[in-house]
Amino acid sequence: MAYSSAMRITPIVTVLLLVTASCIKDTPDPPGGQTDTLNDRVEDWLSEMTLEEKAAEMHGSLGLSVDGLWGAGGNERLGIPAFQMSDGPRGVTAGASSTFPVPMGRGASFDPELEYQVAEVMALELVAKGGNVLLAPVVEVLRHPAWGRAQETYGEDTHHLGVMGAAFVQGAQTHVVATPKHFALNSIEDTRFDVDVTIDERSLRELYLPPHRDVVDAGAGAMMSAYNSVNGDYCGENAPLIRDILKGEWGFEGVIMSDWIWGTHDILGMVEATLDIEMPAPRFYGEALVEAVESGAVDEAMVDDSVRRILSTKLRFGLDIPEQVEPAVVESAEHVALTLASALSSMVLLKNDGALPLETGLAVAVIGPQAVDANLGDVGSSAANPTHAVGPLEGIEAAAAHHGATVSLVVLPEDTATADAVIVVVGLTANDEGEQIPFFPGSDRETLLLHTADVELIQAVAAVNPRTVVVIQAGSAIVVDPWVDAVQGVVMAWYPGMQGGTAMGQLLFGDANFEGRLPLTIPHDEADLPLFDAESFAVTYDYWHGYRHLDHNDTEPRFAFGFGLSYTTWSYESLQATTSEAGVTLTVSVQNTGDRAGAEVVQAYFGTTDIPDRAPRDLRAFKKVWAQPGETVEVVLEVKHEDLAYWDDGWNGASNWTIEVGSDHRTLPLSTTIAIE
Ligand code: BGC
């Protein structure tokens, strides 16, 4: 079977598309009682614009406005609105705003419906601040957890990332234009402005591009190109990526803008690639573009094509009639409650030898360098900040108060010896991992281990207290082998947002159940992953990373992709698979066999031996379900034929598949086989 186009809409996204179609703003009627269609209005504007005015639509306006927004284009004479942009993977960065867990934590929620709501809230807050373009989500595959910006993406798996990114786009675009970024293969920080990523066509098409294609299919109005180059061409002037694949094959109708300052290099390359907007200021476009057209070096039709896209995007999203949103929505009680829901769904219980939940009346000690202050994550372009953030101690104290428990903050491990339980809060900070910007602390990580002082603290506490629970705050995988056997509980909290401490308290005391599942693999050792070279300016990405890499090398992970414990247990039964014209439908019964209500993330992995060098099992569908004790949920998972295609000089389909279903990449109790004609 062969596919002529790369169209690929994941099942969950399809549902979201249907559910949300009605939420997306209708294109407003043109002002002045005219009945022109959107295209007529665009052509009218275009015919009235001078070459200079057209060129002015194609670049940013020199920096942040007083409101902390990045402007681009806009024409008072003709009444064309400007783009007003703000960053946003964890919240709007222009001024104080509702601050969510970082996307890696939200990826751990495996909950696209929640992600849709999170993005909707960010979009509303952006409109309240006068903005109309959100510079999010990041949909780059996490090739290696040492990437400094790992926290800004959703995880290592292509399918999961595409589903979460598409949900964000749909949610954000109820009010603003979303800008998935960075197109493409931007997953090293230290050399990000110049590194050239060499990649073969199959790995590019099957692993790295599908999440970008998913957000295009979800209707993204804008995209941002990456700094790095791919196969020899900088991404802002990469014609194979932008002109041929993004706009050509995928039919992207929105605008593509460069990444900031260092994302452009050569006007002719940019024009040939059809880069529409240079941000944040005209280095190569602007006057130079006007001159290039006048000298005949650039065809004005190329400029017209970009300006047409820019103007029609502005009209499609109703930017000419700005939505009115009260400033009071920013950090409203409702929005802050959603940051808590998001934090609760993101934390992953990695180990629990009976240490949790904490019971009523306990004397609990809290210790560690991250015990008090809230840790929101990176301080680079994604640095959203709230008016107040709840740190671990404050949150644990609040939960303890409901349980008649006492909480004491201690400094030395020996002071904890008499406590009933000890919570050790450790992890990374913006000094360890983050975006590499001149004069900022961010960089790629030097190690996947915790700081030596943190490990010594954990071991010292564990030596004196038999009920030691470690809470880690970090943006991606932490290798835990040096200390994990010594402790009774481990929680991966990520950078959990403004209500992170509250969520920690509620989960540790069992007021809420853990729902998070790992969106990445935690290896026993960094050597189990592919080499991460943050110094070289030439790297090669191949087909093997994350769980694929471990499977390929027959290596056991410490904690598998998709893994996460909770205060209840689940059983899986009755897997059935049927094929149809559209794809494969799976049904499975999942029962909550414990005595607590909880959530399970049902995961379906597909493998085939028809294709050489294929990973033995790839995630192709997941669904999060909630159930009361004893309750059974019938789960339906849909996989389209396109989602099973492989690349070999075009999309092709294999016939014989093994399907494994379960609760993580290594716990797959049910399996079946299918043959696709
Ligand atoms: C980052 C982008 C960000 C832009 C604007 C760049 O350095 O790579 O992700 O959107 O700055 O803040």
C-alpha cells in the first residue's frame, strides 16, 4: 500500500478537531458593511500596498514593545493589524501570568484535553495583554535528555508529542495564532545557532517531522524556523524543509517566521525557501528586500506570496477586530486552579515501597536545597512568572494541616532522624539546564545525574530514616541508580508551575492520586542513550533514540517510557483488533483493581518485521481513562493506516503487525497480531 500524501491526523486530534471546531473564532464579517470574501480583502490590500509597505509586513518591529510583546508588520494607513507576540510554553511571558508546569511535565499528563484547556488559558491571558500570537508549542522530539530546553517539549515519542502539540495548537487558537517551533531538529543548545544536523530521509520523515506535520494538520496559523541547519542549509533558508515539505507537501497555509536575531543569514536563501517573516527585526529583509526586488535579484511575486499569507492569516484569525478580554482574567482563580490541575496530572510516582501516602498525624521533615522556593524552570525565553508561586514547603504544610500532621523544615540529615517520614526536595535549576542565550545561564546539561551534594544528602537522610521520599524537580530524565535503592519513595515533579507545591502536598498526603507517566525513558546510565555532543558543529541524527535506542541495543531501562505508579492498580483484558479502510481499531477492558479512584494511561505499541531495522514497538495510540475502585472501562483506540506507514522513497505500508497493549513501554500484558491487506 502506498500513500501519495503525508497527511496524518492522529485519532485524538481528529476528535479535538470536531469538538473544537465550534470554539474557533469565526472569521468576522469585514468592517464597513462590505461583503468581500477574505481573499478579496487580501487582494484589495495587496493592490494598494507599495513595495516598501509589503516588505514592512515581512519583519519584526525592532524589539519588545512597552507591553513586553514582540511586534511585526501592521499598517495604519490601510488599517492592517500588527502581529503582537509573546512566548508561552509554560505561560505568557509578557508580565505576570498564570504559570503552568513546563511542557515536559504536561507531556507526563498524557492528557490532550487538559493540554487544550491549558493553551486556551494562555491564549486568553495573552489577548488580555494585547497580544495575538503565542510563540508555542515546542514540538521537537527529545532526542536526548541532556538538551538544555528539554523542559519546553513534551517528550521523546513522535506520536505522543504530535498529539500533545496538536491539542495545544487547537486550544491556543480559540483566541490567538499559535506558533509551533522550531522547524526543525533543534535539540542541542550550546551550538544551536550553527550546528548542522545531518539526517537520513527515513529518520527525518518517520521520527522528527511527524509532530510538526501534526500541528500543521491541527491548523497552526504560524510556524517558527529553527536556528540550526539541517543537511547543510540553515533552517530559516532551508528550501527543502520550508518550501517543499511544509508548504508544498503539507499544504501549510499560515506564515513561517525566523527564530530571533541569529535565525537568518542570507536574503536570497530566505526568499528561495519562502521564509515569510524575519524576527525580531530586519537584518536581511526590510530595505534590503526592497532593493533586491528593485534590482531584479528577487521576484516581487515571491514577496506578494508571503504578504498574501500574512494578511490572510491576520484576517482568518480576526486580528482586525481584536477580541476584548478583561485584564482580570490574568491569574484569575479559575486559571490558577487549572495550573493546579495540570501540576497534579503531571507528577510521576517512580517508586513507592509503602512510603506514600503520608498518613494523618505524622511528624514529617522536609529538607533539601529546593525545599522552600518554588522552582519554575528556565529563565530564558520561556520564563513565565506568576505573582506568587507555591513552593514545596508551603504546599506540604497546607496539606499536612488537613491531616493533623506536623511539618518541620530541617537543614541537617541528623535532625531528621526522629521524623516519621522525610521529604527530600532536590533537582536542577536554570543554571543546570536551559536556553542558551548570551548573558543567560542556560545551557545543555553536563550530566544526567543529580548534583553530588544532592546525592550525598539523599544518602545521609536515607541512612538515618527508613521512610525517605525524594522529590525531584527537573526538566527531563535524571539517572537515579546511584541512590534509588536506598530510599522508599521517588516522585518526579518536573518544574511544576505556580501551584507546584500545592500539588506536591496533595499527592504526598493522598488527597489526590498520582496520574503522571514518563514521557521519556530513564536509563540506568547515560551510556545507554545515544551520544550527546553539545560541542560539535556537525552531528548526525539516526533512527535510534529514547526507547527505540534501548530496544535496538537490548538494554533495560531503569524506568520505561510511559511508566508511573499510583495509589491504585489496574488489570488489562480482552484486547481485540479490527482493521477497516481507515485503519486499525483496538478495544481493551481496563479495570481499577485497587481501592482508590485513579487514572490509567492505556498505551498501544505496534511492531512489524516486514520492514528492516524497525523498532520492535512504537507507540501508536494512547488514552487516559479514570475509574472508581472496581470499575471497568472499555477503551477504544484508533490508529490510521497513515500512522503505520514507513518511508522508503515515499510512504509505504507494511502488512503484518504485532500490537502490544499495557501501562508502559515494558509492561504490555496483552498482545495480538493483524494482517493488513
Ligand atoms: C527562542 C525562541 C523564542 C524567541 C523569542 C529565541 O531565542 O529560540 O523559542 O520564541 O527567542 O523570545
